[in-house]
Amino acid sequence: MAENAQRYIKRRGVKYSYRRRVPSDLVDVLGHEVKISLKTDSFEVACAKVGQVNDHVISYWIELRATGKAKLLADRYAHARALASRLGWRYRTVDDLAENSPAGEVIERLEALDGIDDRRITTAVLGAAREPQLHLSGLFDEYESLTRDQRVGKSPSQIKVALGPYRRSVNNLIMEIGDKAVSDIDRADALVFRAHWTRRIMDEGLSPKSANKEFNSLRAMFRTIGDAYLGGRANPFVNISFATRNKGGKNRGATVPAQWAYDVVISPVGLMAGMNDEARLITVILAETGARPSEICGLLPEDIRLDVKVPYIQIGPNRIRQLKNEPSERQIPLVGGALPAAAALLKAGGIDRYLGKNTGFSNAVNKFLREHHAFEHGKQSLYSLRHCFEDRLTAVESPDKIAAALMGHKFHREKYGAGPSLAQKRDWLLKISLMQISSDRTSGFPVQRVG
């Protein structure tokens, strides 16, 4: 039987409001009563509104309970600190007041509470809300929960990659200092972890960049949970990092010659013909378009446009993935081997095996090429095809704006107008295509899935 919410309607002056007592287990967090204005002086309108308001209140209570005791304690502590600040007091726990405060301050706080019968106020002034205890073993889950909005629209694969450094850095920290409470971790612990990484860099030859990635992840996590769990203390991982020798920016790997790209990837008798059809077709499109693996593995059938004057792929955010940045959203004409490869993919129903799984695709292709000794040296990889693409654009002296529009890079001048047209981009791509196209759009490429 539905609850009669009209009994919670109260009139104060000429306006009606919703007023209801808070369950005893939530009083410490929410106080004794909920008061929400219904913003009307009409009882009939108040009756129409109150049911929805009551449903929202109950849902909030259920959600608050469902988050568990730790969440309730954290909320209670956060509310108490905020209320103490509004009342003009610095929040101090009852233990801190008892052990470290002069008697005069304690007496002053007690006198300020004379005649006050509100548990929230007494809790805030006397520090009765204990600091929430979050251990390192729960840090990643708490961070993941608090930052979910930052990953809206990302594919499961993108989310896994994005969160990997955070999970890994917490696990490594626990192995070094133990599963301590987050509130107990101080600068000394951070320096112990830095010393651990110093040994690894010296003894194992690991890159300082790997260490910095872990410190960046820990710093971000402690910043995110700071208000609830650090009690105003400084982030212990602030300003901890290692100097890196490479001052020229990120090392993006090596290129491959255009002839290598044709012989290994494009040629009907090339090495890639020995891989499964989908991997080969995706790699051909990568070689001819210069796109990133994540961009091609994220293509849906509707993103491949063949029945137009200039066939192209639409690289944009979709249900599979987000893009790296705004310039990455673009249209790339299909020329050379990319056109029959895209047609073959569509005929087979679109990307299936590697849809949204660019890491799995890249790992599979790199492993195949390394096992068959295809690379000329150890710095080359699948991503070298993107370097090769830019080298080919440079060789034909393409304008910077064309190169940026094709590569998905930010152009160094202010953006005006619509940018290069599909036809303009196609004409430059035709100058660097690895395969001469035939009238048969599927010529030379398989259309049946194998492997």
C-alpha cells in the first residue's frame, strides 16, 4: 500500500512545506528533520507535489544506507567539519581536544553549547564525529567511485586502460608500506615509496617516467579523497617526482619505410596475409589513413561511408569510445588499400572481434610481427605505421593544415572556416597511397572471417 505523503505537508505562514522526521540511524548525518519548501500557497498544489518529494527523500535514505557504514561515517565527518566551520570553530576530534587543547578552549566550546539541543551542532563543536577510516586496500575503489563522471562515454577497454595506473600504483604502495589507513599516511611514507622507485630505476633500469606515472596517480587519488579522509592535512605525494633525461617530449617510437608498409601489410602475399582477416583489414586501413588503432577499432558500420562521391571514414565519439581530444574528430578519405579493406569489413558485417578492443588488436598484431621477425629493429611497432604516414605526407610536401587535418592534430593557428574538404584531403592521400586502387573495391582482400 502506497504511503500517504500528505501527512508530511505543513504550513508556515502562507507557504506549504514538506517536513518529516529523519530515521534514527541517519540523524547524525542529516539532523532530526527534513524540511523542503513546496513553493506554493495552494494546498491542492502541495498535495500534487508532495508525493514526488517524499519519493526522492526515501530514495536518498535508501541510497545512503546502501553505501554502507563507511560512507555514513565519512558523510557524518564531512558534515560535522563543515558545520563547525560555519559556526566559527576549527573542527577538532574529541580525542584531539582532550589531549592537545588547553582547558580554556574546551570550556569555551562547552559554554557555547549551553541550551542547544541539536546533536549535529554538539557533534561539530565537540568533535564527536570520528575521522573515517579508509585503508589503502580500499583507496582505488573509493577513487573509482568518486570519479565515474570523468569516464562517461568511454568504452570498457578505455576505462580499463585509464584506471590501470591507479590500481597498479596502490598495489605497489601497499607492497612497500603495508595496508595502512589513508589518514595515517604521511610524507615519510611517500619518501619511502620514492626510495623504493629509486632502487628500481638504478637496479632494474626502469624509466623514471614509469615512477612518475605512479606518483601522479597516487597524488590524484589523495587529492580526490582528501576532504573526507585527510582531515585538512596536506597531500603526502605533492611535489614528488623524478627528473627525466628526455627534454624533447614524449618518445613516440620509430617509423617504418613506405616500402616495408607495402611489402608487409598491403601486398597480397605480404606477411599480414597470414593473420586473421579482421586484423589484416584494420591494419591496411591504419597504413593508408594514418589513424590511431583506437580510432579504427572504434568504427561502427555507419562510420564507414562508401556510397558517396568521396568515400571516407568518420572518426568521432560514439557508443564504443571517446576520442583523445577535439582535433581527433575528423573525416579521412579512403584511398589505396583502405577502400577495398573498408568495403570488405562492411561486407563481413563490420568490425567484430576487435570492436572497442584496440589494446587486444595492437598486442595481437605486434606479437605476430615480432614472432615473424618483421620489424627492422626493436623500437618499431604497429604504431610505426602512423609515423610512416606522416613521413609520406612530408615527402610530398603537404601543407601543414592538410597534415593536421588528416592526423587529427591541433593546427598551430587559430581555427577559422570548415577546414580542408574531403576532396582536398583525398587528392593529397592519392599522392602517398601504398596501393593503386582497382575498379573492384574488394579486390585483393578477403571478405569471410577466419581465425
